[in-house]
Amino acid sequence: MSQEEIFLNALREWMEASMYRSFHAFIRHNRESDLSLSQVNALFRLYHHGASSVNDLASHLGITTAAVSQLLDPLIAAGLVLRSEDPKDRRKKLIALTEKGKDLVKRSLNTRHAWLSKLSSVLSDDEKEALLPDIKLLNQRTRELKLEGDRPCKHSSKG
């Protein structure tokens, strides 16, 4: 096996283990929120990218603008998002998280990342010191990768 294959296998193994733990906690938290996966996806999109138009959310979620409007109604009623006029074009509506919506997303992220504290507790100080530069490099290179059709993430280091 080549060094590239060994590296990719190790990276895949880390990714699988971390994704499993992260999504397990995320799904458990999501069930308690009584929100659909599309609603949670919309909340996370607004959290990471800021206020968005209905068209932007529809494009991101892969659904129609009418479906986004239906999806948003319960979120507005729950006080998680606000719908307002776009100051640049009053015909457009902007969707933004409320403080309550931001808090919900932050709680979800904290739940999803809680297992990392357990991992950190089993690493020695020397191991943490040795791993830190490599983790920072992986984070930097990951942020540099562009997702097709995505705009910059305003919370790129938050999850």
C-alpha cells in the first residue's frame, strides 16, 4: 500500500468515527426538538451564513420557494426565525435567526461536539501538544476547500 493510501485510510477511519459520534448526538438532539431535518438544515444554514433570501434557502435545501415558505411558517411561529423585507429590494424577503434560533443551533452544536471533551480527557498533555499543530493545519486546509455553489461561511470555526 502506498503512503497516500495509508494516509487516506487513516483519514477515512478518523472521519467515520468522528461523524458517527457527532451525528449520533445530533440525531438524538434533533428528535427532542420536534423539527424536521429540512427545518434544522435551514436553521444551520442561517446560523453559518447569516440572513438569506427565500430563494437562497430553496436553492440550498433543493426545494421550491413555496416549500421553503411552508417550512418556515412553524419556525416563525416558534420564534426561531424572522421574515423581513430586504432593504435592497422590498419585493424580496430575508430570513434571519432570532436569538432563540441562534441559541437552539448553539445547543445543537454543543450536543454534537460533547464527545470531543471525552476524547480530550483521555489524551495526555504531551499528546495534545503534539496533535495541535496538525489539527490546526487540517482545519486551515479544510477551510480553504470550496464547496461548489457555496458562499463563505461566517462561522467557519464553529462547526
